[in-house]
Amino acid sequence: MTKRPRVFVAQPIAQSALERLRAIADVKINTDSSKIIAKTKLITATRKCDILVSLLHDKVDRAVLAANPKLRAVCSMSITPDNIDVPEATKRGIVVTVVPPIVAEATADIHFGLMLAVARRMIEGDKMVRAGKFPGSQSNHLAGHFVFGKTIGLLGAGRIGQATARRARGFGMKILYWGPRRKPDAEREIGMEYVTLDRLFAESDFVSLHAPMNAETRHMISDKEFAKMKPSAFIVNTARGPVIDEKALMRALKTKKIAGAGLDVFEHEPKLPPALRAMKNVVLTPHLGSAVMEIRARMANIVVDNIQALLNGQMPPNCVNPQVLAKT
């Protein structure tokens, strides 16, 4: 009888994916979905598995990879292997897989939700009602800002940026964008206008961040950029936290250089500065971009597809380091 592979899943995933996984492997799961698994627990679990299923925030570094010389694969539910030491995995002959970029519409939903929530002070209103306070429907106590008819400036116009733009068009917004490459088809289809960065910062009521994380985009929004924005403007980030210099953001919010921020990502996730958490003109969500049941189920099943291919001796469709399998 062939020994079944052992798989450890770092957090609960969709039941449909787990059922498929249990049909081909012995599966153990960290059942706590409320927080990122502790590093020590991840290392302990890795020692006892053949395949590790990790989530975006699980830091699979050299210490984790070295915990088990027989580890065959790290199959991540992340779109990019940002928190996996891919060179170290490759050196050790460990396959790394990810999932394709299927989260654009879900992320655009949360992005627009953050815009509405921070501009219309919805979180403050929720807390007030729960505390038994009700200032009245025509009170100025929680008066906010229009979203409809305002100007949105997209910094980056890839899949998520364009999905956000389509939602903005439904709100009658003027849509500006900047990126390393123009998107003529999207300009015609959605009605976007390509502008310089300076003009985007100067004219936008909502600066909407969709840039990828790399050396060029790290801290691309800092004191100089906030100084170019309107005092009535909001910044919304569902891309990657380090795109914004978080200290500069807090300075801009505190001195009212901008009106507020909607943030789903942070510079040092999962840690947030206490001062940022205390600000009323910020809406904070814990990286919920892909947190839609249908999308998460698709992502989890793609992870199982990758594992199934690997166990069948095939190249997984979303392999980051195919050279590992090419050698075998």
C-alpha cells in the first residue's frame, strides 16, 4: 500500500477544497481562523508534513523550510509568493505554487466600500448607534463628503484599477489615472483620462492605489505626495501597505493635509501603529481584498489542483520555480 502524503493547512479553507484534499492525502489543519498561525506552530507542523498549504501572511522563510528536509512543496493561496523564500525553497528542491490573479472584482468591491465608509463616516455612525447615541437625521454631527460626481485618481490601472474605475463610472465620477503604460482600450471603454502624477494628486478627491509592490513603488506615497493633495481628499489603499510611507500618512492625517484614509493593507502587517488605530478619519480592514466566499473557494480549489498535479507527477499549473521539477 502506497503511503498517503501528509498535508498541513495553515488556516481553515473552503470545505469543497478540503474534501478533495482528504481524498488524496492525510490532512491536518490549524483550526483557528482568527489570527495568523504562530511561527513556532508553523515550524512544528512543517516538520510533520510533506506538503505545506500556506496563506498570504504565513511567513515561510528559511527557518520554516529548514524544519523538514523531506518537505516536497509549499502550496500558497497567495497570488504572489511575497512571504515565501523562493530561492531557499528552490535550493532545497521544494516546489512553490501560487494561485492566478482572480481577485480583481472582489478587491474592487472592498476598495469602493472603503471609499464610501471613510467619506460618509459610516464606521463612526455605527459606533455611535451601538453606544445609544442618535444625533438626528439632519444633524451635522457626522456630515461627510460626497462620493457621487467626485474625481477619482487611479494610481495603477491594471485589473483591480479598471474594476474600480467601472464602479466609479456608476457613481458618475470623473476618472483620472496614471501608470507606467497607457491603457488606450480602457480609456475608450471606461472613460478614463491619462494624466501626470502631479495632476492626479492635485485634482483627485479620492487617490486610489493599485500599484504592485516592488523597489520602485515602496513609499511612492510620502510627505511630498501628500503635500500635493487637496485637504479635502481621501487616500484608499487595497494594493500593498508599503506603497504608502505610513509615518508620512499619519503626519498628513494629523495635520489635516488630507481628509482621511481607507486602508485594507499596511506597511508592517499584521502590526499597526497605535496612533493610526486611534484616528477617527481612517477606516481600517484586515486585508479583506479577496474575502468573498466564492473567490476563496476558487483559490482553495486551485491550491488542490496544484497539489493533485504534483502528486500525479505533473507540472503544477501555477508553479513559481518549475526548475525544481525539471531536475527530477
